[in-house]
Amino acid sequence: MWLFKQEQRGQVDADLAVIINNIAVACKNISNLVATAPVRGLVGLAESKNKSGDEQKKLDVISNDIFVAAMADTARSAVIVTEEEDVPVGVDALSGDYIVCFDPIDGSSNIDAAVPTGSIWGVYSPGECVVDPDDDAEAALEKCVLNTRKSGEELVCAGYVMYSSATVMMLTVGDGVYGFTLDWSTGEFVLSHEDVKIPETTERAGRFYSGNQGNVDKWAPEMRAYVEHLQGGGGDGGGPFTYRYIGALVGDFHRTLLYGGIWLYPPDASAPEGKARLLYEVAPMGYMAEQAGGAATWGPLANERVVEVVPQHIHQRSPMFVGSKSMVEGLAEFLAKEHAK
């Protein structure tokens, strides 16, 4: 019903509506597999690695197949980009030429321990694709993604589904962020979070920060100083900030979206470009944060919007700082002062 109303309002066209509906169906299937992975024998490694060098779990491979098939069935997406495929996947589209990018299972290393995982996607607006006649099919498809300059500002839809105590979809089509909870009695996603806004951090509320503190020693000195700053109260007269960390982008982002605070994913000595992928993880999450009244930045001084970054290759990595707008802006101010010392 919600999607139908968005289509009536002209916020999405018929092709995009079909894509979103098929994403929802794919995520329902994946949710069932995640919930029953131990009894289906789907835990453990698949004995393979993806393009980024990550060990693939069995559900990484299966979930990727589900997503690719779901997008191919729409016949509305000309190109698919997924974390688990080295190169873009071409699709014979009947209509529409959207570029759909996704991480089929975020946090798959958590599956065996039943810790929250998720799926992330971004749908980019179609654009003119200019390729070299001498390019092979794989090179031509990658140029179709990159030559149309698919920064996060060209997203027309972004979202994620979190598989946890409930299966929750958070979605934006460029007019706010809405949440839907899967009702297993009907098999439908039901609107449960309307026009979500990231709470602002005050002296008493939203005092959370998140990030892998196991890597703090690898962070730049000003980033380490910022963590100590938060632990000391943040300088606003409130108490120390509370540390929360799940270790899966979807879970940590979802908590930040609903409770406020900041999620820190800076570059470090072992990963100078970060580890999250720009096209199908960082940009969609950054776009959602801005749609929810928050902010998402990157760069050594956290003063550049992640949605403005144009990827140079489809699996490009990126750092990110995301959360309550005042927190993200405060981080940039703090880093600039520390850097100037």
C-alpha cells in the first residue's frame, strides 16, 4: 500500500516500484534462510573469496544468487553490481535501465553466532552509457556504472533489511525514511516506522558512539583524541558517551538511526581506504542518513559528504562517519582543531 501511494504521488515510477517489490521478496527469502541456517547446514565458509578478498560464507553465495535472480526477474534493471560478483552483471531489461547495487549479506561473519545481519542496496538513476566499441562485455558494463558518475546524489532509492529479533526494512525513495516490519503471519512488510528522523544528541539523550575500538591504536592521533573526548563527556556538560558496537554495518547503523549518536568508521593503518564499499554500502547509508535529517561524511577531517564521492571502480572502499547531524559536524570541527595543533 505504501509503495502504491508513492507511485501515485509520482515519487517512484512503475519500473522502480517493481524493483523495490522484488527486493522485498528477496529479503523475505533471505530472512528465512538466516533464521534457519543452523538446521539447513548453511553456517560456515563456502571455501571461496569475493573480489575484495573476504572469505565467503555459504549464505553470502546463496543470498547473492537470490538477489541477482530477483533483479533479473524484474527486467527493469539493466546492470546489477554486487559485492559477491567480480564484475557487473548485465540483464536484458524490458523497460527501465536502473543500476541496482547491493550487499546481499552484510555482517555474514556474525551468522554462526546469531548476531544481527542484513542486506543493503542502492538503486541509481539511469544515465547515458558511453563505451568503447573495443571493450569486452565486462569492461563495457563497468564503464556503464562509472561513466554515468554514480555518486550517492544519483540514488533514487536506498535501503536495508536487518535480520534480527524482527526482520525490519528501512527504505527511502528520496522523501524521508520509512520502516517496515515483516509480519510472518501474513508474509508482508507492514509500515512500523513513519518518517524516521535521527535524534539529536543532547546533554541527556542520544549519547552513543560506535566503532571498532580494537583498531583505535591504528587510527590517526586526532581520531584517538576524539574518542577520549567522547568518553570524557564531549564537552557539552553531559555525561560520558556510551559505547555500543555490533560489528555489522546494518546493525550499528540501525541503532544510530533510531537512537542517535555517531558511528565511526575512519581509515586506519591497516585499511587506509576503509573496508566498507562505497557504491553499495557507504553511499546508500549516507543517503539514508541525510534523508533522516542526519549527516554522513568521509575524508581525513570528516568534512566531505559521502554522497558526493564518485567511485573510481565498482568495489571501491570508503571510510564513513554517520549519525546525528550535530555529532557529525562536531566531529569535523574537533578534527580540524586537533589537526591544526
